[in-house]
Amino acid sequence: MDTATPAVTVALHDGTRVVAESVQVDARRHGELLLPAVDRVLADAGLKLDAVTDVVVGVGPGPYTGLRVGLVTAATFGSALSVPVHGLCTLDGLAYAAGLEGPFAVATDARRKEVYWARYEDARTRTEGPAVDRPADLADRLAGLPVVGAGAVLYPDAFPDARGPEHLAAGALAGLAAERLAAGGELLPPQPLYLRRPDAQVPKNYKVVTPK
């Protein structure tokens, strides 16, 4: 599952192929959409939750509110089912889904007129990032490279060679995780990659209204 971008996405993978998948793009309803998506995917596969042997969750980078929905849900399932919970960089999932052969980059919307980005040698090998920057500051650095993801679509002046997919589908995340686990590789801990402070902060010098 992944909620690090506007796409709320869940997939069930049997270690070889995607059995069922759901993708809904709605940046404001991660909490409302995720659990129904899990139920729908399991129903489409004709399975119950206790059939799950591992949980893979996208750890971002992504905005604080959306990202934590997926991470908390994954941790809850892992605890309830007594199964491992693995983390995977969301940008790695997009790179894997793109399947490009040569060097390229991935960029997602980080809001504040910035993008989360990483550079890849191929669909499975990240060589730089993840990081967060303004598109204009990356234009020269990534010049000549295809750029995958919604960040490229949002800023065509900086990323003229935008490629799909625009949003991550969890089947790609699961497929990459299955490959790495089968090869004996290690995945990330299920901890968030925020890369910057959350938008919501306690205001400074706020007025005290409680009685003395």
C-alpha cells in the first residue's frame, strides 16, 4: 500500500504477479479511502486478510498527513496479523513502474512549489536522492533526462521530457519488493521519509485564553 502521493493505492501480490489492485487519486481523502481499498482488493482476489504473509508500505517521501495514513495502517495490520512490515521508497516504485532502460529521474509533487525527486540508472537502481527541491533548481541538473511522475507534469518548463506513470500503483511497489525479498535483499524499515518539517505547526506567541 502507498499513500505518499495523491494516489491511494493497494495491491495484493502472490510473489510472482499482482493478483488484485486498486488506485484512487484524491489528495484529501487518504484516511477515508485506504481501508475500503484494502477490503475491495481482498474481495476481488477472493481472499481474507489472514491470507497476507507480509505487508509492504511506501515510506515516501511525501506530505506528512497522507504519508502517515499508510504507515499507521501497515503497522496495525502487521501487529494484528503478526507478519513483517517492510518499507520501500515511493519513488523507487514509480521508477520500477516506468521501466525505462537508460538514466532518468522521478519527481512527485511536494507542494510549496517543490518536488520530491531521485535519479536512477535503470528501473531498479537509484543513484541519487531522494531529496526535495524547487524545479527551477533541478532543471540544469536533470537536463536531458526523462522525468517520471506528477512532478514532471506540473512543471513542464523545468522537466520538458515528462514520462508516465504520473501516479504510483501499488502493484509496482509490491513487485519490486517481491523481487528484492526473493533475492535475499533487505527493504527499509517502515518509517516515514518526510525530508522536511510538517506544514502544520504550533503557532508562536499564541494568546492564552484559559482562566488564571
